[in-house]
Amino acid sequence: MNEIEGMAEDFKQSRVIYFTTFSDREEISRPMTNFNENPYKMMWFPTYRETRKVKDIEKNPRVLLTFPSSKKKEYYEIEGKAKFETEEIAAQKWRWWYLYWHPGQRNRFWFPGETHYSNRVIINVYPQSARIVRKSE
């Protein structure tokens, strides 16, 4: 994948990005917290197994990540292929994610649902192409 000037820096600043999946009838975009630093390497996103995005990816692994450029009237799109992480790795990453969103739990020695992670999923996105989109006036 060719690098686009400024994309890596803008990606690092985007703590929320739009994650789009494709079903038979429509494309569905939703905001996702971005824990990733490099838009050119595999990226990961925690979610629950029962979500619409997981069902969409099971049928069609194509996803689109969208985030703003630091320049006015521009944004980036990264198209990639999504795969689910192993349950063991998902459990490790979910523990970290839980602490990120619930910092008050740091002083505890247990976490809710620590022994049962089957409803938790990590979506890995492998980027295939990227582009900058310029909005016309």
C-alpha cells in the first residue's frame, strides 16, 4: 500500500474513526475508538460478538475506515479486510481495553467476566488500500 503524505500523523490524532461494514443491502458506519498508531499495519478494534458489525464481517470481510485530515475539506479512507482474533488474544486485549474505559478498576484484582470472554471479539483489520478524499464546495 502506498503511503499518503500526512495520513499517518492524522491517523494518530484520530481517537475516533468511522468503521464501515457492508451487508447485502447497505453499508453501515459507526464510530469506533481508535487505539491504533499506524494506518499501514494491522489495526484492531474490540467489540461484542452479538453486534451488527460482527455479523456483517462474517458475511463480507470488506471494511472501510474513515477519519479526518488536518486539512479542511479532506478526509482519508482505508479499505481493508477484517478477520477475528483468537479467543486467547481477544481476552488479553479486552483486559487492557476494560482498564482504559474503567480506570477505577485498576486497584482491583479481578475484572467483570474475567473467566468468560466468548462474547468478546477483537476485529483485526488488514489495510489493502488508502486514499484521500477531497470534498468539493
